[in-house]
Amino acid sequence: MSIQKIAVLGGGMGSLTSVFQLTSDPTWKTKYDITIYQMGWRLGGKGASGRNTSVGDRIEEHGLHLWFGFYDNAFNVIQQVYAANNRQPGSPLATWQEAFTGYDFICLEEEVNGQWLHWPFKLWSNGLTPGVSTPPPSMTEYIIRIVDWISQKEKEFSVETIPDVKAKIAADATTIDLLKQKYSPLIVAANANYIDAGKLLTSSASIAANNRNYSLLKNILDDLIAWLKKIAVNIENAETTLRRFFIMADLGVVTVKGMIDDNIIEKGFDTINNCDYRQWLQMHGADPITIDSAIVQAVYGLVFGGKEQYTFEAGTALRGLLRLGLTFKGHVYYRMMAGMGDAIFAPLYQVLQQRGVKFQFFSKITNLGLGADNSINTISIDVQATLANNVSFYDPLVTVNNLPCWPDFPITQYLEQGNEILAGNVNLESYYSTWQPVQQQTLQKGQDFDLVILGISIGALPTIAKELIAKNAGWESMVKNVIPVSTIAFQLWLNTTIQEMQWPYTDDGLALLGSYQEPYDTWADMSDLIGLENWPQASTPQSIAYFCGPTPQPNANEILQNAQQSDFGDASFPEKQTKMAKEFALDYLQQLSAHIWPGIWQGQNSFDFSKLIDINNGEGIARFNDQFFRANIDPTELYVMSFTGSSAFRLKTDQTNLFGNLYITGDWIDNGFNAGCIEATVMAGLQTARAISGQNIVIHGEKDL
């Protein structure tokens, strides 16, 4: 068998997962010759990060990156990567366990009568290990777990609620007695209160005996909600513990009823993707306070959906929510103990480079050309920079505190054009850059490649895949309906501790906050990264904060329109959008930060800018200007949304119809999860490797049933 040359376009996680899986075969060199073509100087796609070597070697990200405990495929791949990289014991991030730390605390923000309130969640941990695959729950098992969760929350509520609410419950003995009579056979069997009757109906023993009675189960759950409403009288203005238990119970009840009524049990989650998630909750009787709750808002926040900006298809939303809350292993979420580039893409690069995969950095793909047989015949590339005369190899990594990292700027001494790039502060990752290619290259099918893995995100397809979109209706529909949007982020380095800032939950571990006021609805305390950076002693931070969220309208529409154009002629556009992100960040600090950090304010009047790190020792707003701000506006870094009904338009990795030598990969394809996250991206990469190799690669959770 002849060796197949594979051209991999884009170095994001989908592409790299595909290549890692293909090259994990010890005989891969007898089958494939693989080259990865990457625009700019670093790998990672939307997960790329860089070290700012001029400012404390600080980590600068696209936004906030977390790994949830149900990401079995992503954890399994990265565990293999760390094992293959085989770093010396004692070196930084030598093992995957050192690269990740699990957390159980999340705080959501709920707005009640114009006032923001903290809603802390301390979740449980378990002894499981993410990445060690087990069969995903059946739909019936999901229902069992939801009812079990409602039952657990009911018990917590009865203990934690205030005396006045307990008195109301005690005074409503008539309702309790009637419910016990109504469900007496089950109550006797459960030897508990009426909610445990619902739990009993979905017990493993009941399922095994085929004693499921979904009508009775729904009645029990409906009676629970009716009882809570009777106690509260007015849920919206009810006491806090009662209101919050009602929201959680109502959400669980509606989820169970909706799964039964829409026959998700038999058809899977995708059957309800024609509805927005909030619309689906409303259809199945959710109270308005539940639909508008911080919990539901957090579901949208996970995909940059905003409070009112964007829809989120119900099946994809429900799949993600149930896996996140009911199937996590170890901890509900994990943080990387460095930048994502350092913890994920540096070891991946090292392993692939050691295996013999070739990398062509500074290769901007401009067009995929079709041949007479409707396969990819040519790949046009703008070569952005070439190696200096005395350099034979571009080594993309730098070392910070003995850890291999990606810099935030190309290593210009390796490049023939390095002095010009440095002098002009040229951004080689931006489509809006006025930098002209130094060469143009055309790869030819049969000579330079046989197969193509297209891992460049969907936002760039209107630019680089015009011929494919014009030729194939499926591609045209995918590009029109699977839509990416822009996001914004900023990072702060502070000379004060989180305790001094008076965040109230310091005993619960590092903070992760969601559902706050947009656009920066999410904040994470990233102070665990201080030791991974390299600040002058007088400027060492005491805390680090990351913020991110969806770009506000109308900015988001403007960015999308610009990303879909072909010439990107407005060179000032990136600066304008970064300024926009910065203005919203300043507004956040001056208007909203007092709620989370009351101790950092100067009295009740203003944010204290002297608490920000500035190695230039500026004063006032100058210290704010020295922080990091980012607007993700380029087509390759837009976040891929799961708008209502959009999954139906996604194509599978090898579902390219007429384009026989092309495989697509990334979080934008039909990968079985279909939401923008590292898990979906890894699933897509594994599917691509499976399609090319023909190997029986098992992918955890790619099918609901």
C-alpha cells in the first residue's frame, strides 16, 4: 500500500486530535506522511494562549478555558499525550494530574427585584477519574438521577430553610396527609415522604421489574410543585431558600416531564432541537421564575448565549446540562495549571514533532480548489514569513520557569522578515493585517497531498472554501445555519489578595462566577497561576482575575459581517473592537465590581485602580490600561453557536458528498455533542481519525441511545 500524504489545515484541537490518534499507531509512517499547515506562529485555535515576555511572562488567553468532569474523550486524549511526552519527574506539569486541578464550587448570580444576590453551589466530588470511559447513562437512567437529585434537594431544603418556612410547612399538614393518602402504596414502600415515591418509581429495581409508571411519576412531581407554590403563595417574592428550591425542583420536574412527553427516551435529545431551550421549558410548564433563573441563564452562559441575544437548541442544551450535572467524574470541573497553550498544546506539539509530523507555520490558507473529479485538487497558501538563512527549523516554544510555552509573538530571530515583523508589531494571526505574503504557494493533489483534513473553524469557510460552498448545497446550508459569533475577554493582575477584596466564599476554593450582568457575565479567580508567571519581585501579583462573555449587540453583528467578507480591508477594525472590549471592562470595574469585590473600592465611590499591577508604575487609569483585553473577531476565533435547529445542518467528518478526499473536523461539525467546547472538538478529531484509518475507535457519548 502506498503512503498517503495528508495535508492538515489548521492546528486547533480537532486537527491535532486527529493527527495524534493517527500517529498513535506504531506503524503510522508506513501509511501516512502528515504535514500541518498553521497560520501564524502557534497552535491551539480558539484555545491558543501566549506568554507576554515583556510583561511578567504573563499568560494571555482568548478567554476562560475550563474542562468539565464529563469530558471523557478530551481527558483520555490528554492523558495519552502526557504519557507519550514522558516529562521527567519533578519538572513542571510532568503528569496530567499535575496539569489539572478539580473544583467543586460555583457561584451564580441572581437578580431579584433589582438586586444582585450570590447563589453559591458546593457540589459533591466522587472517586472517579475523568477520561476513564464508562457507558453513558440511558435516558431512563437520566430520569432516575434527576428524580434522585430532586429528592436530595428536598431533604436539604427541609433542613436549611428558615423557621418561618418550616412553620408554613408544619401548618400545611392537610396537604401532606392528602398526598400521603394519594400515594400511600408507594409511601409505605419508600418508608419516607411523598417525593421519595417518585424516586421509588424510577429506582433500578422498578426499572428491572418493568414497573415504570410515568403518568404516576408526573403526578407526583406536579403535586410537589403545587405544594411549593401553596406554601410560598408568591414564589417570586418568597424567602430565598424556598424560592431557590422551587426553581431547582421546577427545573427537574419539567425536565423529567418533557423527556417523557417528547419521547426523548426513545428518540434522543436531537428530537427537540427545533425548539429553543427556554421555549422548551415553557412548553412543558416551567414557571417564568425558573425560565429566567440564574441556573437556566448559566446554561446559555456556557455557550456565550447571553440573556436575550441568542437561541440555544433545546436538545443540545439539555444533553450538555445533564452530562455536566449528572455524569461528571471526580469533580464537576477542572482548571489547567498553566495557560491552555502551555498545558495542552505545547505537550501535543512536542509529541507530534517527536513522532515525525511536519509543521509549516506561517502558512495562511486562502483557497481550496476543486478538480474535475470534485475532490480537493489545490490548496492555495500565503506564506507569511520564511526562515532566516542560517535557520533550518522554526522552534515555536519558549521556556518560562522550566515549562515549554507558546510566546504571544513569533520568535523573530528565526525569520528572514523578523525585524520588519517586530518593528511593525505585525499580527500574523489576524485576517485584518496589512502584512503582505512573502511568497505564495500552491499545493497539488498527488504531489503534495492525497487527503485533506480541514480543521480551520467554520467562520473562515466563506473565505477559503468558496468553490465548495458554491458546488454543494449541503455546504451552503451548513455555512448559512451553523453560525459563529464573537466574544470578548479581559484579564487583571492585582496586588491585593482575594481575601482583602472581600469575596465572601474564599473558604470554598478559587471562585468561578456565572450569570452576572453582561457582557462580562463570567469571572474566575485564576490566582493559582501566579507561580507559573515570572514577575519582578516588586510587581508580583497577589491575585489574577479572568472575565469573558458574549460581545454585545450591535457589535456582534458587525463583527460577523466583517468575518464573512473576503477582503478584510478595514485594518483599523481590530483596534476598534479591542477598544470596545476595554470600554466594557472599565464599565464593569466602575459599576459592577463592588458586588463581588467590595474591599477593592475606595469607600463607596469608585474602583481603586492602585490595586492593579503595572510594571511601568503608572497611576490611576494608566494601571488599568496595562491589563489584557481581547475581542475575538477573526473568522478562525469566533465561537461556534448551537442556534435552534442548527445541528440538522452540520455535516459529519466524511459527509462531504462530492469532495472525496476531504475530511472536516472541529466543534462545528456533526460530532454527536454539537456545542462549542473542547470535548466536542476532540470527539470530532477522533471521528476524523476513525474515518481515515478505518480503526474501531470508540468515542464516549457520541450517540444518545
